[in-house]
Amino acid sequence: MPNKSAPQRILLLSRKPLIERPLHEWLAEVVTDTVLVTVPGALADIGAQVRGRFRDCRTVSDYQSWSTEWTAECAAREHRIGLVASSSEDDVLRSARLRDRLGLPGQTLESARAYRDKLIMKDTAARAGVEVPRLRAIDRPTDLIEFTEEVGLPVVVKPRRGSASIGVRILRDGPDVTAFLKSGELPAAPQCSGRWIAEEYIDGDFFHVDGVIADAAVAHCWPSQYNSGNAEAAQTASELSSVLLAPDDPRTVLLQRFAADVHRALPTPSFPTSFHLEAWIPAHGRPVLCEVASRTGGAFIARTYREAFGVHLSRENLRGQCGLGLELTHQPATPRRAVGWVLFPPGRGRFEPAPGACPVAGTELELHMSAGTFAHGPEYAAHSAAAVAVRADTAEQVRDRIRETTRWWAEETRWLN
């Protein structure tokens, strides 16, 4: 993929700590012309010298508030920004709105909405022939009642623009529906509409496909299989794991082709970007779209993808948005090694982690909570007390090691009242 000349000045929205995501290194060619909008904690432990490499750094204490968008627009106008880039799903729509207001190139509002709003996403995909669950916008309780009568239970209710399975509810029976209607989540007034959708529950193996799109097509991608649905893992407070599919697994090519079909159906961004797609394969054998995002997947996805292919998806995502050259230029036939990961959610009580490193071969443990921390269970799908990266010679060996690791964690970890 040829290099492209970067605009003179870039506005970058990113709330991730620079100690974890070294933007100053990833964008070394343009960092002195980059204005960073972030949270104060993202700049901790990096030193004044690193911070000083950016043209400007502006922090917002409440990143989810409208003040982030206002801070970004003020900085863009002051520095005469020529391009807006972002690194997380929270910023996809706000970046597109800013580009639209200032007449800047990049992902348009139409594209951002298609990759963020699950109703628009699936309606657009379905019109192009991509298989999606039956779904309906839920603006008032009667919408949900009518939908359950139409498709039967269980159904899934989720925020149209949510992420990490936050707010997702699986309604399996009448009492679940009653409890959800009593929760007050659904608005009573029409002016509060547009937040929710309901979908039929798809029973099948669950997968994610990750990679990079460029020039409106998939440049590189590879599928992995989850051990369960994300919402199911969060609601049952059970581990969430993933294994990269083997090259000779027939589902590998099937899901790669499906990812290409999905992106052809949607208005893709005008610049290269990473993507994260989730899909089921039910009994009939055809993939069904769960959702797709124009950003890197969470959990350990970027880390294991880098181990498998030598490419950091988050780095590629930002360099693509900033008009810089990419490392990833073609689809490899095979990964370097078989990889996977497992996340262990917080329990309820005071955390006493398993002592020492994970004894299972080919594993690397990373604690996300300190010993003695008191927890109240997981808050979202990827909320973890610890994560373990797993590598082996084959995908089946990775699955075996994840099972061994899960047994070890369950036996050695305590949550004390």
C-alpha cells in the first residue's frame, strides 16, 4: 500500500494511556503537528518530554460528556486542523460530526452511523443480502411486546449505539420481559426514542473477525471463535475466551468472505482503518451478522493479532486515518502461531489472586486488579480481574490450554466476603 502525504495538522481523540498506546511513536512522522484531546490520566507516567512532542495536548475530565466535543472543535479551529482521527468507538461519531461541521476529509457521518447504529447497520446490510437477525426498533413497551409475539422468546434487547455488551439484556421468558419493562429503561415519551433495538436470539457458535479495510475493501483479516456470547458471559459472570481459527478450518474462509460482504454492503470509511466484526454460525451453516465496528476490537484482540501476524491493529488504524503508510499490505496464508486469550471477570468480594505465574505452558498472565480490591462482579463483557494470553502450535492446543488455565484460576483464586 503506497504512502500518502499526511495533512499539515491533525486532531487526535484518544482516551487510552500513552504508556499503553504510544501514539507519539506510532505517529512519529506527524506527532509535532498533532493536537491530542484526551483524559488527564492518559498522560500519566509519560514525562513532560513525551507530552511536549505533540503540538498541543488538551484534557477533558469527563470524556463521555459533550465538553469533549466542544474542546475538540475549539482546538481544531484554533490550530486550523486538516484531519481528525480517533482511536476508540466512543469517538467514531463525534469525530465524524466534527469533520462534517468543518468540511474535513475522513469517515463521513453516513459511514460512522452505519458502523455505530445497529439498526442502520443491519438494515443496510440486509438490503445488500447479508443475513442478519430479525430486529425492530424499540421506542416504547408495546414495540417490545409486539416483537416478542412476532418472533417468540428468547429475544435480545440492546442499545442501538452501545458497545462491550453494556445494557444488553437476554429476555428468555415472560418474567424476564416483565422485569425489563419494570426496570424503567424503556422511555414512555416519543421524544426519548431511538435508543433501543430488539433482535431474535440466534443460537449458534459465536465468532469475531478482525483486520483492516482499505480502499473500500478488506485488505487483511482473520477470524477467531469465542467460547460464548459476550452478553452471556457478562450476565453469568463467567470467563470469556477466544481462539484464532486454523488456516485449514473451513470456517476461516467462510468468515473472511462474510466480512468482505459486510463491508461491501456498508459505506466504508474513505481511509484505511481497523475493524472488528462479530457473527454467529447457526445450524444452517451460514454466518449471521451480530455487529461490525470501524475500530480495533477490545480485550486481548490487538495483542494476539500482533503475535499471529506481526501487525498491531490499533497502530494501523491510526496511521491509516492520518494518511501514513501501513505495515499490513496483503492477506497472509497462515498466522505465525496459534494464539488465543481468556478473560477472568471480577467476582464478588475481596480479590485474592492465584499465587505466582500461570503454570500452564505457553501462557502469560496479566492482572488487571490489585490483590485486596473489593469487587461487585463484572460491569461489561470484557471487564476482567485478569487476562491470560495463550499460544501453542495448533488451535486445538490453544483450546486445551485455555481449559487448563480456567481450571487453575477457579481452583486458586478467591473472592472473600
